[in-house]
Amino acid sequence: ASQHGPERRMREALGTIHGYAGRIVRERRERGKAGGLASRSDFLSRFAASGEHSDESLRDVVTNFLLAGRDTTSSALTWFFWLVSGRPDVEDRIVREIRAVRALSSQGSTHPSPTFSFDELRDMHYLHAAVTESMRLYPPVAMDTHGCKQDDFLPDGTFVGKGWLITYSAYAMARMEDIWGKDCEEFKPERWLGEDGAFRPESPFKYPVFHAGPRMCLGKEMAYIQMKSVIACVLERFSFRYFGGERRPGLVLSLTLRMEGGLPTQVNKRS
């Protein structure tokens, strides 16, 4: 009976998490039925209102937000705002794109929404490129480890034994010329855009920020929507200037790549 102890505790723990997440989903569903703009102002309410997701699927979205999507997203946003604060040209292009999307969506509307819809966020190709490029240089999970289930060989012929752990560094890969070219250390959103200005993804094995293969990050699309929404709403109204001097902030390597001392910033309201 004792060998079932850990499994039983795991079941009970999952029951607690699922119960908590399920309660949040039910509240959003009920709020959505009651109607009103306020009920659709957060991500989960919008997901619930779309009618595309089951309660179980929405429960998984909540769990992802609470666990995997919290520190990673804040890490990515911190490095993004630091990079953009030193590149007024990039900031200007992002703001112009946000305003163009806003102008299209608010035609004939006397009360435009303070937030952006999923479709509007998907139309922001340059912003998508800038976020992708900032995560290339400062990946939220800078190093990741995989376990090997059976003896195998890597593509270059290196033997990997059953039970071995392999760690790769997305941070180091971003700074290798043979992967990203001579301008690998430069913050260059344009490298992600085609001639038509549309976003052009790379192989996840070249850009392993969300991992690759069967262990691909399930929250990838949600992370982009969340980050682009925050950035678009903030940069539409405010401009940031980094106040920490000329040197790059220090790196704090934990499970996520954090910024030493946080991000001291001057915030200016746009006119």
C-alpha cells in the first residue's frame, strides 16, 4: 500500500490545482453569459467567449498561466523593454504599426476598445518580429536539459547513452555566427521579416526558445498573444528610457533568465 503513497498524493495535488483552475473557468463562463464589456476584458474571458475551447482546455490554459507562463513571460518582457529603450528606430516602427492597426479597427467606432483583439495582434508582424528577436538574444529559459531514453547518436555523430542528460544553451546559440550570421549579436527585428513585411519563422531547432519536436512548448501562441497585448497597450501610451547607465544589466541565471537589479526606467506619456 505504501508504494501508492506518492501516486495518491499526486492525484490529490492535481485535484487541488484542477479544482482551483476549474473554479476560475466557471466564473468566467458565468460572467460571459451575464454579458457586458467588462466580462470580456481579460484573456481567459475572451478565450471562453470564443466558444472554441472546452472547460478542460480552458483549465489547462489557466494552469499554464499560473505555472509555466508566469516568470518566463515577465523575463521576456523585461529584456524586450530594455532592448527597445536603446533603439528609438525600433520603438518608432512598433508604435507606427500599433497606430495603423488601431486606425483600421476603430473606423466608425466612437468608443474603441482599450485592448486589442487576437486578430489585431496577429496583424502586428513587426512587433512579432521584435519580440521574437529579443527572445533570440535573451531567451526566457536560457538553458534547457533533456533526458535520453535509449542509446542514440546526435546528427553530428556524437554518442548519447541511455539515461544521460543533455543540456543546450539557447543563449549561446544566439551568439554563434555559423547559426545566425555575422550580425548574430545585433538586435535586428528585420531578420524575421520577408520582403512583403510579413513575419517569417525559422526552424525551431535553429531557434529553440520554445523547444522543438515532441517537447514543443504548449503555451507558445498564448505567450505571444500575452506579450504582444501588454507591449501594444503600453507602447501606445508610454515611452521608456533605461536609467541604468551604458552597460548592459547583469544576467541572473535561474530557471529563467532574469535581469539583475530589475529595470530602472523613466516612463514618459506619449502626446
